[in-house]
Amino acid sequence: MLAAIATLLCALAIDPEPGPAVLAVVLCISLSRSQLDRDRRGRIEAAIVLPAVGLVAVGVGALLRLAPWIGALVFIAGMFLSIWLRRFGPMARRAGSLIALPFVALLSTPYIPATRVSPALAPLMPVVVALLALLWVGALHALARRARFLGPAQMPERQSPAPARTASSLRPMASTRMAIQMAAALAVSFVIGYAFFAERWSWIVLTAFIVNSGSRGRLDVAYKSVLRVLGAAAGTVIALSLSMQIGSHGQIAVAQILVAIFLGVWLRPLGYAWWALFVTIALALLQGFTGSPAPHMLWPRLEEIAIGAVIGVASAWLVLPVRSTAALRRRLADALAALADALDPATAIRTPDKFVAAVADVEQMRPAFNASRFVTRRFQPMQPADWLDTLAACRDPAIALIDKGETPGSVRRAVGAARKSMREPQEILPALQNLHRSMTE
């Protein structure tokens, strides 16, 4: 938040209009979450690529205003490319993240035609703001780490590459499927938005993008869509109340927007609904700067969010769907493979690091499966969420065995049986339970 405020003040000093200031906050939050500044090479990459991508985003933004259908096609192509690039490794994944940032910012940054900067500088403002955001985020992250307020930066993925997968076709195809799903969702969102919501299409497109971003399968998309709509509904009511009490703009509204963003970032690890709620409040208050009355603006926004969520879910379930249970089994197999390597007596240096990281990847899928278990437990006694619970129970005993250097034969056999069970879903839970018993006996 300090980086966002510092970049916002710099942007306002250059151009007092709200557009660049909003872009400054959006880019700072996105850059902080992406950790693109986590090492020197990442900062250099971002400093080179962000200005170029920012200029492209300026062109796309102009197309969306002057030639909407062409702009929509270019926007869809850019978002498709940012996701499809993930299949080519960590470097391409980082490039995809950089490509996506300005395109997403276009959806949440209101267009203010009037500007107080020279006509020559106006098109370069996104580039200037992007570099300022990178400067402040990098500087404050480095200062916080030096003061031990933050832990060390995570090492880039390229320094610890994942083992090649030849046995499964799910992972190589997942990025392509998600890219196609995103393109389909955005295409439908643009068509519906332009046809029926000419002045407010961006909220439909933004919601469809959010619920399909970082998809871990169709169940994950449905789960995020429900949270997005519920959070947006609560945020709309709160924002409407705040706007009616103090008005839709001014210094108090700016302070409320910053507080809402802070709370959203702070509470996001506890659940996506918190992020949806507070970001909806911030965006709803932000739209007040366009001069629209709050009651006339907020309720239609909720309708458009619901439409975007439905489009996102339909795309994930109908267009080359990725089954969430299949994705979960792939991650479980990765965790068990890392555990087998750590327990193998032939391994020279045995540490639990890879196994712990693999379990953390599995845990990312827990919220959606926990929600599914809560809804369907009555009709389906055995749930994939039970696999997550059992693997989580195995974590600490496994770490203790690895740290002690013990490799009991019964445990290694149980690990092998659990790995084989990934082919038959009905055998997974008994195999994982047997693994837990073998490690705790």
C-alpha cells in the first residue's frame, strides 16, 4: 500500500486527472502480488517489457474507444497469448504475467478524456506510471526485507525447475485449454456487453476474466464465481451506503478506496470473498469520479457482475473443460513423487522441501473442494476433499521421517501403493489412509 500511495502521488504530480492515479494503484497491487521484482533479473525484465506492453495497452485502449470490435479482438488475443505462453516454462510465464497486467488495468481504469499534460506526453503516461510502480514496489520490498519486516524473496521458478512429465497429457494441455476458455469467455462477454450494456461492458468482461484467471479446473471457476457474486453484492450495498452518506467523490472517497484496497489485500489469504467484497467497494466508489449517481450505477453493476460470472462458468464447463478432480490427482501424484524421492535411500541429500512445496500446491485447491463437500456430502459420501485432509495429515509425520533419515520399508511400499492408486479414484482415499497409518505406527 505504501508503494501504491507513493506511485499515486507521483502520478498526480505529473497529471492531476484520476486515470493515471488509478492505473498506478492497479499496477502496484498487481506487481506486488506477482513478485516480478523478486530478483535483479526479474526487475530488469519488467523494466524492459513493461514500457513496451504499456504502449501496446495504450493502443488497445484507443481501439476499444474508437473501433470497439477491433479493440475487443486485440484484447482477446493479448489475454489468450498471456495464458498460452505458460506452456513454455517459467520465463514465458513471467512474460505472460507482464503482458496481462496493463490489459487488466484497462478494464478497471476509467477513461478520462481531458488531460492537463502535453499531448505528446499523454500517450506515454501508462509507460511512466508502469516504471514508477516498478520503482516504488521494488524499492519498498527491498527496504522491507532489509529491515526484516518481510521474509527473503522467493527464488524464481527457473532455478528449481519441475521435473518433466511424460506420463500425463493433462499438464501440457492445461495452459492451452485455459487460454481457449479465457478467449471464449472474453469473446462472449464483449458481444453481450457491446450489444446490451454499451456504457458498462467492462464489468462483464472484468468479471469473466477474474473467475477464469488462474483456473484450477471447472469446480474452481464455479467456486470463484459464487464468491465473486456474493462479495460483489455485499460490496455494492456497502458502497451504496457510503456514497449516499458522503457523496461519490472527494478526499474522503479517495481515503475509503485506499482503505478498501488495503483490507482486500490483507484479507485475501483468508478467502476470495473478502477480496471480491472490498475490490467491489473500491471500484464502485472509483466509478463515482465519472459523475454518475451512485444508485443509478451500483445496482446495474451487480447485474453485470452476475452475467460475467455466468459466462465464466459456462466457458470453463463447456469449452474444453479441465476436470478439477483430474487436476487434483495430478498434484497429489506430484506430492507423492516428491515424497518417494525424499524417502529413497539412494538419494544423496534428502530434504522435505520439494514435498512441502508440492503439498502447498495441493492445498491451493482445498477451498473449492471443501465447498463442494459441504454441498454434496449427503449425496456422495466419499469426497476428493477427503484426499486433501489425509495428505495434510501425512505432512508432519513425513517431514519427521525425512529429517531423521529413516526409510522404513513399509512406508516406501505405502507410498508406492498410493502413487499407483492415482489411476483409480475409488482407491485413492484407502491408499492415503494406509500411508498415514504406516508413517504414524
